[in-house]
Amino acid sequence: MIYITGATGAIGSELCRLLANENIPAKAMYRKPEQRAQFTALGIEAVQADFDNHQSLKKGMQGCDRLFLLTHPDEKHFERERSIIDLAVEVGIKHIVRISTADTNLSAKLAYARSHAKIDHYLRSMPVLWTILRPTGFMQNFLESGRLIAKGILPHAMRDGQISYIDLRDIADVAKTILTEPSHSGATYYLTGPESLTVKQVADQLTKNLGFVINEIHTDPADMRNNLNNAGLSAWHIDALMEQFNIAANGGEIDVTGEVQRLTRIPPRSFGQFIIDHKSGFIKN
């Protein structure tokens, strides 16, 4: 039985769908009562729990031998996931599959890269089997700019830097494979899409697949920071994003890997395919 944290998010919900389609036993963790219905519709078991309530987590993990670990990075990221790992070991989880990030490094300036690195190091030190997945930038992040893209504008602060964007559905595909095959413990996999793209190339693909011109506009870092602040992001998150933009602008992102296809035996989705599949997410804005 697989216990799934982050089950209501994009990766977790897709993982639940994949497991349900193959009748693989799993428990989906949810926090709000209204979230239960999406799992009931799939025919997958759902348990209400909260990361701040250790008893609810322990109760939910009972009877499970594998854990899919994914939580949103913030100032309490390391402390939260360390506690979850401790609880998992305590209740007898045998294998933890964790979503990290490709930029992970203990000395990184990027805040969530440091927290991911600390968690990865902690997980590897524990008496439990583990597999760490380190994806690059998410294609789905462009949907957050859907309102501006619908107006023909794609602002950015990455100059000519390239990112090997990955579709979140491919991360879920890999996670399902790792959770249901016995040969991946002790491995760290770097996951990317099939191509490395500049923002100009992203804008060109949006133009081609949406049917109207999208202009990429390089934004001054101070203006970008102000835009993020106006969007309601925390100072911690804004600092992390600005550093992420700086890393990409200076060519610090990883190149394409072939891990998605090697692990799932299916090619990763292209950015063009992602746009086609999510066209309404751009147009309706």
C-alpha cells in the first residue's frame, strides 16, 4: 500500500489517477473535507490528515509500506519533511520516494535548493529504502502566466538562459514506476523534458500552438520583484524565484537527460504537446 502526500497537487493527483487506473492499492492524503470527493471519484482510498498533526499522519500511514513524499517548499520545508520521514520510519514504511529539485545543493544560494538538499541528506541517513527524483522547471508553471500570455505577453528575467522544462505528468509517470518496481532504491534520478528551451523559444512554441503572437519581454529584475510582490508571494518565495531566474540566465540549469524514457519506456512530453493539451488554460485567461 502506497501513502501519497501532496495528493491534491498536480503531481500527486496525476499519480493517484495512474495508480487507480491499474488498481494499485494507495491512500491519498487530503487536508480539507471538500477534497475527498476527487479521490472517491477515482475509487482510491483517502485519509484526512495534516502535516502539523503527527497523530493524523501516523494513523494514515498505518498499513502502508511505501511513501510518496512531496510538500510545498517554504521556510519550514526541512523541519516538516524531516518529521514526516521520522514518522514514516516509526510506523514501518519500507521505501520513500521523494520529489526534490535539480538545483539541489547544500551551498546553493537558492533557498529551496538548500532545503531540498538538507532533506535529501537526512533521508539518505535514515534506516529506510529511498529514491530521490530531481526534476527541472515545470511546464505547468507557464499556466500561472496565462492571463498575460492570453494578451500576447510573456515576461521573464532569464535573458537567453535555457531550461529543460518537464511536464508534471511525466514526473508522476516516473513516480508510479519507482513505487511499483523493486529495483530503484538508493538511486537519484534527474528528470527533464525532451528539449532545452530559451524563453524566446517558449514564446515561439506558444505562438505556433495557440494561433496568435506571443512576445517574450525581458523584465528588469527590480520590476520583476515588484510584480511578484504584487502577486502576493512571500519575501522568502520572491527571493528564491529571483535567484532561480539568475541561475537560468547564467546558464546554470542542467541539460536534457533521458531518464524519463529510460525509466518509463515512454518519451517525455514535448512543450508543444503540453500547450496543445492545456490550450484552454491559456485561452480562457
